[in-house]
Amino acid sequence: LEFKLSRFETSVSRRYPEVKFLNYLTRKRILITGGAGFVGSHLVDRLMFEGHEVIVVDNFLTGRKRNVDHWIGHENFELIHHDIVNPLFIEVDEIYHLASPASPPHYMQNPVKTIKTNTVGTINMLGLARRVNAKILIASTSEIYGDPDIHPQPETYWGHVNPIGPRACYDEGKRVAETLTYAYAKQENMRVRVARIFNTYGPRMHMNDGRVVSNFILQALKGEVITVYGSGEQTRSFQYVSDLVDGLIALMNSNYSQPVNLGNPVEHTINEFATIIKELVDDRSKISHLAEVEDDPQRRRPDITRAKTYLNWEPKVPLNVGLQKTVDYFKKELQRFNYSPRA
Ligand code: NAD
Ligand code: UDP
């Protein structure tokens, strides 16, 4: 038999980033749901570098193959196209359950699918963890605190969520995901972890996910007006993605089973944030105020005492450093689509 390269192949074997070698006693089989998304793909990189076997399950609703393309074909890596609303039967030691749309425009586009993913999908992943006795970490969110009336938010705060508002599909979906997690843990004696993730940014964020970080950077790069919704006096605290990945792994490896906030406690108003982006990207940018968004949380900042105490974790990357890396990424993305940033 004669094998010839098809015109789609450039070489017979690919080159991969270097990974550590772990023996079978220390190497784990780790499932990452939503591993082709923004956060998931960075977690994939870290666990691959550490030498584990990583299985990504994703339906590519908001993620994309390109985020994990550099591992496809690697003997420690597997990519499964699957929607977690349907059950999954595989053998794993640990599950990082991240699958869910995450930006407000994305989850509002299909609220029913968002609820199904966070409820039925989470039941499927908890069921899988129970069957194979795997440890499971659920990616929850600061949104479970809603528009908080306690500031900063500690994990003991029960939240202030509108159950029928435009954000409810996500907020309530994640609240049920947490409830399910602790119900399974109690009834089935399972090992569970819950990360309440605050606003996170970095390379591989979607260009068009409508979040404030991607919107403002792209607007400034393209010479468009920076759009502040409402007064701009609402606040957020922004965490760089590598800090989050450190926190997720520390939480999974800890013995702590209660929810843990993972976020950067440095808080900015959206007006301040617009000015930071303008100064970083292009000082000629104009800032304008549009109508306010319904049910927009007015203040958000994590109390990270728990993460410091139980995980010995705190964020390390300053905003200007993380933002510069993100701006560089978006510049390259624009060039990919033949759009030259304003000179
Ligand atoms: P993302 O949209 O980039 O990634 C989510 C991934 O899940 C995508 O790859 C998507 O295709 C996949 N997915 C969605 N529904 C699915 C389904 N039914 N079956 C299989 N795959 C599915 O979002 P992200 O920012 O990487 O967020 C990851 C997780 O972290 C989410 O659970 C999100 O709620 C949580 N989180 C993120 C932030 C943040 O600021 N990025 C903040 C709080 C919580
Ligand atoms: N926001 C804004 N302009 C934009 C996008 C978002 O002023 O172009 C505001 C939004 O109203 C909110 C904050 O920025 O107050 C963060 O929004 P994002 O969608 O990034 O995340 P959220 O924390 O609301 O989930």
C-alpha cells in the first residue's frame, strides 16, 4: 500500500508543546467540560503541561476548536464533540465542569438552552462523577449573588437575584447547579468543589461576546466609540485568566468542599475602566454613554478571605499587565481577519 499526503496535510507528524512525564501513579484522567472555551482552554494547557491525560467535551456553542487545536492528535489529549445535556459515559478521575455560555449576550440569546445546560447538563456530570467515583469541580459564578446588597461579597451571602429577569437563566441556572452539587454530595457521599468565579479576562476571550473587556478593547483598537452602559458608576473587579486557572487547580486539589470565591478584589467603576482602556490602547478614543442594562448588578467585588485561608491563593497579575496581553491578542485576531487596527 502506498500512502500519500493529501493536500490538506502539511506533514505526517505534528509538533506539540512540551509536557511533563508523569508515571501511572501520579497521572490523572481529567475531563474538562467546556474545554474549548475561553477559561477551559487555558485550564487544558496547564493540565497538559503538568503531564495529565485531558479529555475535552464541548458542543462548540460559544467555544471553538482553534482554542485547543495545538493539542489535537497528542497522545494525552482527546476532544469529544458532545452536548452535556445528553448523558456521557467515560472513565475519569476528575471533572472540571465548565460548560455553559458565560457572557450576558450569549446566555440571553438562548435562555432555555442555558438553563438546560446548567441543570440537566450538571445532573449528567454529577451522575458521571458518582458512577466512576470522580472528584468534581463546578464552575459557578459571582452572578449567583445577583445585584448584591452586601459589599464585598463573602461566600456566606445568599444573594439578591431576580428569578424572572433577563439574567435569570444564568443566575438561577448556576444557583440550581450549586444546589444539585451539594444534594449529590450529601446523598451520594461525593467529593465536590464549587468555584464562584468573578469577571475574568485574557487571550482567547471571544471577539464578539459583548462583555465589557472585549467590547472596550475592540472599540478602542478599531477607532470606534467606547460604549459605557448607564451611568458607568457600576463597578466590577477583573481577574486575569492565569490567576483563575491557578485557583481552580488549587481548589480541586484542596480538601475544601464549600464554595470559594475566585476573583481579583481590585474594583473599578466602568467609567474608570473605559479610561484605563483608552489610555492603554488609543488616547484618541471617545467615550459615550448608552442606556443602562436591565438588572445590571451595581457593585461587584469578591471577598477572597476563604481562598487565601484554605487554598493559599490570591491573584498575582496586575490589571495593566493582563490587559496588555489581552490587547496584543485582540490585535492579532483583528489581523487574522484582515482588519488593521487604527494606526
Ligand atoms: P466560554 O463560553 O468561552 O466557554 C464555555 C464553553 O462551554 C464553550 O466552549 C461552549 O461551547 C461550551 N458549552 C456550552 N454549552 C455546552 C453544552 N450544552 N455542552 C457542551 N459544551 C457546552 O465561557 P468561559 O468564559 O470560558 O466560562 C467558562 C465557565 O466559567 C462557565 O461555566 C462560566 O459560567 C464560568 N464563569 C466564567 C466567568 C468569566 O468571566 N469568564 C465568570 C464567572 C463564571
Ligand atoms: N458594559 C458597558 N459597556 C459594554 C459592555 C458592558 O458599560 O460595552 C458594562 C455592563 O453594563 C456591566 C459591566 O460593563 O455593568 C460588565 O459587563 P459584562 O457584560 O462584561 O459582565 P457582567 O459582569 O455584567 O456579567
